[in-house]
Amino acid sequence: MNPLWGHFVGIFILLMMAVFIGIWIWAWQGSHRPVFSRMAQLPMLDDMDQAWPDYARPGRAATIHGQAGAQAAARRGEGRP
């Protein structure tokens, strides 16, 4: 085996550790706290209107995908709430 292989592996491991630590620091920034707090409360919500924004609510395919999305939703049995 080539002696440089160990150096390449070591550099790769250090690079992956730096990426992991960078993502960890990014995720724990204070600016993400409101978003994470809201996402943590989603399972506790009872009302569908509170849990899903209008554009992401199941059965609202027509608002995103136009008439073709509404027809596909109708074929799947999803109606507009």
C-alpha cells in the first residue's frame, strides 16, 4: 500500500470533522431558536390550520401545482378542505 494513503485518510477525517463541527455550530446559533421552537410545537397542535401553512396543507395541491395538481389530488381521493 502507498505510504501517502495514510495522509489522505487523515486529511479526509479532519475535513469531515470540520464539516461536522461547522454544521453543529450553525444548527445551535441563536437565530435558529424561534424556528426550532415552532417546529417543536407542531406535534402538540390540534387544529390543522395551525399545524400547516396554507401552501403546505394536504389536499391543497391546486394552490401549488395548478389544475393538474388538483386533478391528481382528486384521483387520490383528496378533497379541498
